[in-house]
Amino acid sequence: MTYHWNFSSIVQYRQLLYQGLLGTLQLGSVSLASALLIGIVIGLLRTSQPLAGRFLGGIYVGFFRNIPFLVQLFWFFYAIPVLTGVQAKPFFAAWISLSLYGGAYFGEIYRAGIQSVEKGQWEAARAIGLGYVDVMRDIVLPQAIRRMIPPLTTQAIELVKLTTVASTIAYFELLYSAKLVSDQELRPLEAYTAVAVILISLLLVLSFIAARLERRLQAAQ
């Protein structure tokens, strides 16, 4: 049996797909910004001098990295109403889940970047009287950030891809818009293929921007 592709019926839903793309971009950008900030805090805790800071950072990373993201998403979406009596909106639950989950991965990237700076530079800086904050700001971070860019951009793309999971709690993003189109036209192959093309195009653009940024940083060195 030969399947006859027909995208003409999908084209009329381009506005719906566009709204889904906007939902993906909105959730992805807000979650990425939050995850990067959380990652900074976790990365600093993981490399801090007090044992308590390293312990707390390790607990956070171990917890959020080892629980499947879908489980976390469902927990925040269904548990918040039970615990607070307030119905969690799909965007809020997805944003919190992506931020905390992504923050654990970004935190490990920050930790690895900071620890990649040779200990001799730390010791030399402390020997001339520089404090911890001064060493981090003036010596460690300028070197570490350049080394962290490749894994940070890779993880950022992975986080954007994870936004599609938010369709499971009825958040209106690309995958959810494809489901609506498929239900209306009974053309799931065309609907999901169209969304796949849009997502691939979006991720290729992000990858291109990341590659350009890496080359500029390498040239600056």
C-alpha cells in the first residue's frame, strides 16, 4: 500500500503552527535564562570552599539529573494543585521543571569549567593577596567561560528540544499544535513531519549561532 502525502491541508493551519512555534520559543528562552542562572549558583556551590556548599550542590545535581524529566514535569503539574490548592498552569509547570532540570546540567558544566583552570593559578593569585571573589572574577572566570561555551551551547539546544515534552500537559507549543492539526485533518504524518522540519530548522539556526560564537571566542584567544 502506497501512502499519498498531502501537505495542502496542513498549509491552512500555518497560523496554528506559527502560534505553536511562538510557544516553543517563549518557553525555551525563559527556561534557558532561568536554568543558566540556577546553573551559576550550583556551579559556585560545587566549587566553593565550605564543605556544606559542595554537599548541597551535589545533592541538587544528583536529584534533578537522576529523575527523568517527564516525572518531574508531571510532579510539578499535578502536585502543585494538591499541595497549594492552586491549579498549576501548563506554562508555569513546564518552566519550573525545565529550569530546575537544566540548572543541574548547567551547574556541572560551570563546575567543570572552573575546575579546568590550573590550580597553580589559584595558588599564585592567593599568594599575592587576592581574595576568592577577586580570583574568580579576574583570573578564573575569563578562562573558564571560553572553555564552557561549547558544552553550554550543546546543553542549551537540548533544553529547547525538551520543550516538546510540555505537550504532555497540554502546553501549546509546536508538538501540541501538530496534534491539533492531526486531529482535525487526520493527517498525522504530514502534521508531525511539518513540525519536525520547523524544529530542525530552529535547532540548525541555534547551532549556527553557537558555532559562530565559539569561533569568535577562539579568535579572541
